[in-house]
Amino acid sequence: MMKQHEFAKGMTMGVVAGMAMSTVLAPRKKTNVKKAAEKAMKTVGQVMEDLSDEMGLH
């Protein structure tokens, strides 16, 4: 059971990190990369917190 939680957590972290990086690196007009990176990292943190709450890991 614990291995399933760790696997799901790892997969989710990888997917979220990939989505955040693609958001930051996607070409856009007049995009402030630093602000975009900060926003992406806040989103990743919130998603991981929500996920760990749902999985009962807190």
C-alpha cells in the first residue's frame, strides 16, 4: 500500500513539474519569465499539498 502511495506521489510530482516547466518555457509575447516561474512553483506547491492531504500523508 505504501509503495502505491509513493509511486502515485512521484508520478504526480513529475507530471506537475513537467506542466510547470512547459508553462514557463512556452514562447509568449512579453512574458516575464521570473514571474511565470514563481507562479508555476506556487501552483506546484499547492497541488502537492492538496494531493498529500487527499492521500492522507500529512
